[in-house]
Amino acid sequence: MPEAVIVDAVRTPIGRAFKGSLATQRPDEMGAFAVDQLLERNPDVDPTSIEDVFCGCGMPQGLQAFNIGRIISLLSEKLPETVNGVTISRYCSSSLDAIRHAGNAIKAGEGDAYIAAGVEWVSRYNERTEPAGAADQNERLQGKDGTPNAYIEMGITAVNVAKRYEVSRPDMDKYAQRSQELAVASQESGFFDREIVPVTLEDGTEVAKDDGPRASSTLEKLAELPEAFEGGGGVTAGNSCPLNDGAAAVLLMSDAKAKELELQPRARIVTAATFGNEPEYMGVAPIGAIKKVLDRSGMTIEDVDVVRPSVRDDGRAHHDHAPERDGDGRSPGRPRDDVCRRRPGQGDDR
């Protein structure tokens, strides 16, 4: 059976939603831009050899509707129209799931080269986007009479987890401040530069840095912020993920194809697992996914150098596990490459 390897990955800078540097851009065009930049820096890869584009999108409505995966492949200036596209939607785990599906297709022998992309542009959400359609929710899944609340806000699930597992506000703020400091250090050292493809705006301005890292953040400032959700729990705007705009693209191949093209894989996809728990406590779903993926791969947690959970707001957890990689493993302070949104918390993390 072929092995699935990751050859390269690029992303746009991550812009702050609504008032950030990329707020005016279209998600479909930025997705196509990421795909083209990925192919641009891998000239030995024939675009016609790409079997399919799997595109992750958490909110595939509005400007992100109409099977944005196929829209991206058609907007691409490098892919022929014969390369199709499909949209994968699993909220915050969507782009990670796109990698999983592409890897599975390679292992199944359905193709030798795929692009897994991801896009989310919170700034361009509109009245056709899911949050505006509360009336369409199934009343049997709104948390009434002991039923699961599949539509619970992500922030409320964070409050629930903090209270059940006694995670204190000071501990959350310390963790958030550490994350900011590591992200700022990584940005200032140029660690992110190798993966970011600068975006040129209509006025000629070039955006090449993430908006998120804040050198001005301090523990004292975080402690002054009010709680963002009712019910206590200590969740604030400072210790939560921001609303963002961004796109990314990953080039996956069979190990044989990479060897044929003399391309050095950056990672090998060993296996993947999903796990679901009660939506109201979606933040702990990665525990189940990690246990499954370790058991499936015959490994223990001591064998893992870097852990990065991607929790879907609906409470499902997803873990793609690729322990074999070169020397560019993730810095602990890296901001998430996928885009976090405030969204229902259905309790599943892949």
C-alpha cells in the first residue's frame, strides 16, 4: 500500500477578522492564491498530475458556498479545469480533515498527488452564513429536556470545561500569555516566513505577517479583561482564539511519487482518528482521539514530540498523527494555521 507524505505547505498571513489586514479579500480567491503559490514553489510538480483538491471550510455558506473546493480549482491560474475540487466541512477541523481524506485517497491508490487546502474568512460572513440561520436548527438537538445541544456556542463549552475540570482563570491567562510570547518570538525570528506567502492588496500594500501575535500583551492586561460569556469559567477575549481570515494549501503525494520527483517529504501520515463526546464539553474530545490514534499506530504518548489538537466546535476531536518529520517541527508557540471561529459546539474532535 502506498504511503502518504506531505511534501510542502504554504499559507497566507492570518488576518484579524473585520478590522485586520486581509478583511476585504474574498475567501475563494485567497484559496486559489494559496494553491497557486504552493505549485509555484514546486515547479517539478505537473499541475495536471494533481488528482483532486480537498478544501476544508468551516462555514461553507455565503461567499464560501457553491462547493468552494471546486471554485478554488477553477479560479486557480495553474490547475487545469480537469482537476476537480470538493469541500470538507468539520468546523475548526475542516482543513485538517482535508489532509486526512487526501492521505487516505493516496493510501487507497486512487491518485499519486493531491492538494489539501483550507480557507475561512470570518470578515466576509453575511446573512447567508450559518450563524444567521438559527431558525433552521433541529429542535431535538437544542439541549432541551436532556437532549444534546449541538448548537451550543463554542465559548460556552469552554466555560463548561473550565468549571468541570477546575481550570482557573489565572492558569488560562498564564497559558495565553505564554502562547503570545512564543508566537511573537517565532514571528520576530522569521520562523513563520518559510510558510507564509505574502498577499498584495488592491492598493499595492504587501501583507506578510500575521495580525494575531501581540508583543504588547502582558499577564496584567489579560487579568483586566472581563469574561466573555455568562456562567463564570474565566473565559475572556484574551485567553480565547481570535476571529480570523486566512487560507492554506498542502501538497500530498505517495512516497513513490515524491521519490520519482526527488522531493524530500516533510512528514509521513501514519494514521488518523476521530472521537465524539457530549457537545457541551467538546474541548476534552481530543483525549479520546489521541487514545485511539496511539492505539492504532502502536505508539505511546512518550513517542510523540509535538501535540497539536484541533477541536471542532461541535465537540468532535480529530487527531492526524505524523511523527516522522524533518527538522522543522512546530514551535509550541505557533498560532493555529487553521482559522478558529465562534461557532456551535457539537462535541467532536477529530
